[in-house]
Amino acid sequence: MMSEQRLHPAAIIFQFIRSLKDIALGLLPVLLFTLRGETLRYAVAGIVILLLLLLLLAVWRWMRFSYTITGDELHIKQGIFIRKERRISKNRIQSIDLTQSLIHRLFGLTKVQIETAGSDENVDASLAAVVFSEGERVQNELKADYRMNMEEKEDTSKEYPSETTGYGKLALAGATSDNAILIFGLMWLLYSQANQIIPEGTYEQATAWVLSLALQMIVVIVLSSIVIVWGVGVLWTMVKYAKFTITRYERELYMTYGLIEKRQRTIPVHRIQAVIVKENLLRQLFGLCYVYVEVAGGVSNGKMEGSTVHLLPLLTRQRVPAFLETYLPEYSREEPQLKRPPLRSLPYYVWKGLFLVLIAVVVVFYVAPSWIMVPVAALPIFIGWGWLCWRTAGIKADDTFLNLSFRTIGRETITVKQRRLQAFEKRENWLYRRQHLATIDVAILNNTAGRHFTVSALEEIDVTMASAQFSSVPHIHELQKRNKENAPGDIE
Amino acid sequence: MRQSPANHIEKTAISAWRWTAVLFLIIPLILVIGSVVTYIFFSWPWWLIAITALLFVIDLVLSVIVVPMLRWRRWRYEVFEQEIYIQHGILIRSRTIIPMLRVQHVDTKQGPILKRFSLATVTVSTAATTHEIPALSDEEASDLRDRISELARVDEDDV
């Protein structure tokens, strides 16, 4: 038993910042029109009053927020005008994570995020700021029942698999991230266009020598700033994922990482919906990838790190089966032997990319014919992209797993348990039907609206075999027409 | 998924859809009126009227006459012990299997037009997706709803 507890006063700051962020967008246009001339004075006064009001509200809210741990439940009271009381019983709690932002760390505080079963945001709770020791106390107090997982953690007699990613690997991860690709692309574009940017005529004039020099300077500056941005990206990855440690306990995966912001993530294994191996083009070249999982439920107050959770920032593709074997034996699998779409489906993949470019070509042709080369130059890129997507697509189903692979930007290879699928859809248009092709679309649950995985224009037989694995009614997957009169399982 | 589901939806659905389409004809109709008005008062070119009229006729033929027929023919459903099987889509035929285990709730709903034809739509929701079986007769819809919710009432899986 303990008395009602308040949050640390720093919670006022978080509340203040949050409400400021909420109204900032709506207020901006008003400010733009009033922050000038004679209305300036009123505008400033208005802003000051508003800020004071927000601060007052934040303080008030802080005063009205209290929590108690009694016996076997956490009891939270909150709300200024509408009082809300929430009781969360210990055995409903799935995980308790301590997260520290920069501000938290300055004051020696922590945020406590409590996730329950169920995917309802309103059932979860979070304490915005408490002293770190208090956070640990709450965690300890509530943990008792939550599947005895802490005991397991403290049980030193058993070795749990655990590993920490080194800074070298993190640097590599940052250097080959999606942003890095974007930056490399920009660099290449600038480099290849450098000559076109400098108008040809200027070369002919002796006086333009200086001008071209200046232009070259600009190019150099731009290029070097891009390199700097890239370097910052690398550093940022290293800071964000510093000391990335993954540990597998009996029923959970547990991750900690971050140099400035320290994060903990506890993922109950039974809530994992899909395991996805993702490689962008650059990483694919070097045989690198990362592994992430889609997790159902547990909304941490709209935080961006929602349902997709990295298991490792970077690993070699070859290591994936071994990694899963160690940390996620539930999803342990060999490198799946995916069935690729046939050659006759290539046109559909190419067409998808081509369609947009063709529209662009037509539009540009009518609007600005002198720029026609830009979309025309994009044609081979998009054709190549379609070809890549076709090369990437694949499907494989056995009695437990469904493996799909596809490309949006990076190549994603997903492994999902058949029984986790929310819906299984097969789509064909009449061209597909004539050519025995089909599109598969499966849905899984995550903590937002769910996620669909779609792979187009596969061999129809492969999709049907997958659906037959998934379904409990064999006859609908068979070829021959069935007898209407005594179809089994029918309802009137 | 090679066999179509066994059951058709109610045939009166075609009429219901036709009436809905007739109501939506108001949009091309407004365009026609607009083009006539602009022709008379602002002397915009006459061929605008021709184009909008053509659009009106095309819309009439497609959405009122052709599409409801095709749509009815394609819409099929079948409810098994452990899954729901739905087929729909005119240009792109899609067949969906929803495991009973994943069904979260089943609703029936009825708009004013469906009500006139005493039809109702059954909506099946999973945690991630929503599926419809449109235009069943009233009793059939509520029977189906009850049956599905009966079948879906298995022990809650962990997630």
C-alpha cells in the first residue's frame, strides 16, 4: 500500500510543450497576419496571455494527476474538468518500459510506459515523468505478476541470449541507410548535371571564366555540404542506436538503446505478428539488412516508434536464419525458397512504374516541351525499377508460415504465421485470369489500422496453393467444378 | 481459391443499386444543365453540351444498366465453420477468406434505399480489416449475422 503519488514537477514542462505543439499549427496563420504594424502589440500580448494560460493549465493538470499502486493494481486519477480514473490490474500488464528523453536525463527522471493486452490506446497508461528510482520502484511493484518475467531476468543461473551492436556496425548502418541513398543520388545528380547547369555559351566568352569558376565553387560547396549531411546522418544513427542490446527472455524480447535518449522496449513474443527482413538497394549490394517485427497493440501515446520494432540495426543477410534461431525460434526458418513470378508477369510490373512516367511525358510535352528530356530520361529508371520489383517478388507457403517478398523502395521479405493472418485475398483482373496470374493481399494486425502485404502478378497456382494452406475448406481451392446440390459446408 | 463461393446475394439488389445509380445521375445532369446555361448566357461553345450529354448517356448506360447486373453476378459469399469466403469486383475479381477466429464483430446495416427493398448489408470486421456482404434480405442478413457471431465466439486467442 502507498499513498497517492504525483508526477515529478518536470511533467509540467512536458505537458506545456505538448499543448504548445498541439496549438502551434492552428495559430501560425493567425500570427502571420497579426505580427506586424499596429496589431503587433495586441498579438504579443495575446501570445503572452496564451502562454501563461497554457502554463497554468499544465500546472493544474499536473496537480490533478495522481497514481497509486494498491495491492494488485495501478490506479490513475487524472483530468481537470472531466475526472478520469483508471485501474489497471497487474496481470493485464504486458510490459513496463522506462524511456528517458534528454530533458528526463537532465533531471534524472524517466518516463514509465505501461502496456496492456488489447490494442486499445485508452487502456494503456504512461507516467510522463517520475524520478528514476521511483520509476524502477513502480516497475518492480507492478512486475510481480506480469508473468514473473522480472524473476526470470534476475535469475542469473540461466543464460539468456543477448548481444550488443558495436559502434562500427552502427556507423555502417548509418552510412547505408535510406537517407544515405537519397544523398548519394543527389550527389550523382549534381555531378552529372554540373555541366548542364553551367550554360554552354559562357564557356565561349573569355569574361565568363570567372562566372564558371564561381559556379564550380557552388557545386563544390553543395557537394561538400551533402557529404557533411551524410556524416551527420551516420553520427545520428550511432547516437540513436548506441549500445543497442537485444536480449531474449523466456517470453519477451528486450531491447535497450540510445546515448542521449535511453529507450527500453519489451516485446512479448506472442504479440509479434510478422518478422520482416528489409534491405535497401545499397545494403543489398553488400549483403546487409535489418530485421524488424510488426507488433500488435500497445500504443505508446502516439509515439512514432509504434508497431514496427527493430530487432537489430544491421546484420548480414546470411546471419538472419541463425539470428532468428537464437532470438526468435518461434519464427526460425531457413532462407525461404521463394517462388518468383513468371516472365509473363514482367510487363505488369514495368507498366506500373511506366504509367506515371508516361503521364508525366504527355503533360510535360504540352506544358513545357523544352523540358521533355527530364521525364524521358526517367523512363529507363522506372522501367529498371519495375524490373527490379519483378525480380524481388516472391511467395512461399507451408503449413505454418507464409513468406512473401516484394519491393517498394527497399526489398522486404516477410515471414508471418498463417494463423496470424486477419484476411487472405486473391485478386485477378481478366488479363491475369487469361494468363493464370493472381495478386495476393494478406492483412495482419499491428497497433494502427493493420498492415497489408501485397504481391502482384504471381503464378495463380502459387497463390492458390498458399490459400489452400491457409484455408480449412479444401474444396474451394480445387480445380474441378463442384456439385451445387451437395456442396459440403453450405448454409441455406 | 478456385471455386466461387456458393451463395448469391439477393437478386433485388440489382434494383436497389439501379435506384442508387439513378440518384447519382444528378451529378452528370448538373453538368448538362451547366453547359446549357453557359451556352445560353455566356455563349460558351455548343460542343460542351454534346460532351456533357454524351457523358450523361454513358453514365446512364454503365451505372444504371450494365454495372448492377455484372456486380450482382460477381458478388458471392459462403460461410463455413471456420471461415467466411467472399467474392466481389467486376474488373478485378477478388476473393477473400476471413478466418472465423479473427472476426471481431458482425453488424447489419440498412440505408434508405436498401430499406425500401427490405435488404440489409452484413459487415464483418476483423482487427485489421472490414468486409461487406451487401444486400441480403432482412431475415437472411440477421440470420447470417447471428450465425457468424455464433461461430466466431471461440476462445479468444492471445492477440
